[in-house]
Amino acid sequence: MKCDECKKRPATVHITKIVNGEKTLMHLCEQCAKEKNIFSVSFNFDGEPLSMQKFLASFFEPMVSEFREKSQPLSCNRCGLTFPRFTQIGRFGCSNCYEAFKGQLDPMLRRLHGKTYHVGKVPRRTGGRVRIKSEIERLKRELQEAVNAEEYERAAQLRDKIRELEQKLGRN
Amino acid sequence: MALEELLDTSRIGWINSTGPDSDIVISSRVRLARNLKDVPFPHLLNGSQAKEVVKRVYDAFTSNSVLAKDARLYLMGDLSETEKNLLVEMHFISPDLAREDKGAVIISSDRRISIMINEEDHLRIQCVFSGLDPQEAYELASRVDDVLEEQLDIAFDERLGYLTACPTNVGTGIRVSVMLHLPVLTMLRQVDRMFSTIAQLGLVVRGLYGEGTEAWGNLYQISNQITLGKSEEDIIQNLMSVAGQIIASERQARRNLKGEDRLRLEDKISRSYGILTNSRLLTTQEAMGYISDVRLGVDLGIIKNLKPEDLNNLFITAGPSYIQEVFKKDMTPLERDLNRANFLRGKLLK
Ligand SMILES: [Zn+2]
Ligand SMILES: [Zn+2]
């Protein structure tokens, strides 16, 4: 991200400025931040990456203009949010939007997170099959590592575990 | 309004205990973003739909009589501006929730859990612990998550994980933050350089209060930015190791102050204590600076009659809305500064 002020140096200082309850966001380089010596009480809550709208707008600009030329923009059949609208407001309309815009999201997710798939917690109650599947995925990655490291005994153990879980998945 | 009971900072766990590394780390906070599967995200909800979400979440949480014992629900629509600002200053809610009439927050009786409802996501589960202890905070947040998920269908995708309104939070939906007190690194002008390095590790650093590189009270917050493709444990570990390095450099910098430098620092700390215990007018910004100095004095053993927790308390009570809420009337800035100075002096000389 470039500095909002000089548009040259990278922005390393992120400022939330609140004036009369109105919030403005600024992303500045250190030099410009020092020069802008405005004091008012401000508060940064939990380190949200800000200015998502700007980011999305610039990221999707070529795609959106492409959509504009077509008569029907891509939209979510549950909440009605269109894809161009998503890029403007930086927020999805409902959880189904992820499915509706599936084909368009990976480059953005890769840019934001470096990855396009989830690793980590899975819901307890509704995540039953997903939990097993993600465990299998994890074990498969471990298996690959074990094979690469030529740890064949560990690899054999992992393979047995994977088979066991796959059978469990088949039975359910 | 029962909000008054929140002014009693002695009941806030993270302020009044001393967790790991609490000479430098004030608190660790974990936030989990979750959404209901079958309801549009909050920005598309009308008033009655939003109310229904609040009700569903509150019912789900209170189904657990242990965690939810004596928990309070506050509806943003019922609160005054000052009351909402107070909740923000005390870190119970975000400024975004304060601006949202459809929003609500549930605060547990030990003040460790706060659940924001209808912020950017339907649910933002937050847990705060004293010192460098994000694992404990995550464990509790995850337990609250499990309790809620027992009753509510949460939006989750096999490939993308927990689905959030903004793609920056998708996956684990986790944001881990630690609040650091870095007076000596700030004084030596070493924070700016450190921040640039940290930005390259996928973490964000911000001054907690104040503008630009000026962090009031020398309080900084580091948080993770990436939420997808890394497990909660890895995200916490990464943050812990970076925090560990910063803590080590602040401690080293404190130890390195010898001879004349040390004398000057002791002088500064003692003067700040003198100002806090004698002045008649104090702005929030000024007060934060002196409180930071005195806190350092306590950590270095220069000031012996106070505990670190006392200063944690002062940081919170020095905020603009706290004083406003304590005195319960409209005040001019001058009156506010007068009351603040009196209030802080009273706390220090108690
Ligand atoms: Zn600049
Ligand atoms: Zn949708």
C-alpha cells in the first residue's frame, strides 16, 4: 500500500482519525505521518486492515468494467448483491455470496492471505464430515513431508491413519 | 442503566491481574468473527431482522449457565453517545459497533468475554487476558464459539472456513492482538524501524491511542492480518514470537540505560509522578504520557508505592468518556480536564 499523502513511499502508519464522531482512515509513510501533526483523540480497535473498499476497487477494476459491458452482472441468488457492488462496498451480502462469486475470488484471497483454503478450526456440531476430511488433508500433507524426508516408518503409520479415516468417512 | 457498573474497573480481569510478561504486555485479546448461515450479513439487515439476530445470539449464549452467569446485554440503540464511547474506551466494543444502532454487546460478569452482535459480522466473540497470554484468550473464545455453535447454524465452508462479511477475515476469522507498553524503545526512536520490519511478517502495529507515530501512553497494538490458510495455533505462535522479540528489546533497552541516561530517566519519571499527584488540569493525552512514565517507574523499581495494576486502571480512567460518565453531566473541556486531574490525583493518593 502506498502512502495517501505523498503517494510514493510505502504506508506503514495507519491512522484512524475521529472528528465529531466521523471516522477517517489514513495510510501514511513515516515521514508524512510525522509532518502531519494533528491531534485529536483516536482509537484503533483490533488492527483491522482498513480501506478494504479501495483495495477491492483497484483490484477488480479490470474485471468490473468487463462485467459492465455484459447486460447481466454476476449476482448472488440469495441476497441479490451483484459482484460490481461487492467490489464497491468491500463486503459480501450473505454467506452464499462466496458460492455465487466463487470463480472470481481466488486471486483476491491469494493476494490478501497468500492462500485460498482454510486450515484450522472446524465447527463441532455441523462440521462432522468436514472435520474428518480436513484431518485427512492434514495427514496427507504430513505424509508427503514424511516421504520427502525419507521417514518411511512414520509414513506407513500416517498412511494407515488416513485409510482408517477414509473408511469412517465412507461409512457415515 | 446498568452501564454504571462498568465504571468499576476493579472488576475487569485483565486490568487487575498480572499475566506473563506483564511488565511490558498489558493485555492479549482474541477475536473470532462468525456469521449465521441463513441470515444476510448485518449491513443488509433491517431493524426487526437485526433484533431477531440479537435475540438468537443472546438465547444461545445464555443457554450456558456457567459462562453466561450474570452476563449483561447492552443494545446500542438504548445507549447515549458517552456511554457508547465509554464502551469503546474500555475495549468492550469497536468504534464501528458504537455507530451501529442495530448492534448489541454481551459482556460477561468477569469482563473477560464480550460478544459484539451485528457489527460487520453477526458475531464477534472477544476475550481479553492480562499479559502475554493469547492462548488462554483463544481457548476461552473458542469455548464460547462452541457454546454458540451448539444452538446456531454458523456459516462455514469446507474450503474457505468461517465465512465473514469482509474477505480479510475469512478462514479462521481470528484476530489476535497484544497491547504493548514500549516507553524506552519509543524514547530511543526505535519503534518506527521495528514497525516496518513487523509489517513484512504479516502483522500490523498501531499506536493504541493518538495520531501518527505518536502513540499516547506509549501503548502499541500488534495484530495478525492473515486469517486464511494458517491455523489458529500457528497465527498465535507467529504473533507470540514477534512479541517475544519486541519484549526482549524493550527490556534490553531498559537495562542499557546507565549513568547519566538512567539519572535523566529517573528524573523524568519522578517529575511525571509529581505532576500526576499535583496538577489541577490534565488532558487525556498529557495524562497518558505521565501514566506511562509512572508505569515505567514502577516496573524499574523507581516508584515503590504503586503496583502495575494501578497504572492499568489509570490508563482506562484517563480516557475522555470515563470522566464524562463518572460525573454524569455536560462539561466544558476545561471542566473535564479539572475533573480528570482531581480524579487521577485521588486514585494515586488513596
Ligand atoms: Zn508519504
Ligand atoms: Zn449473498
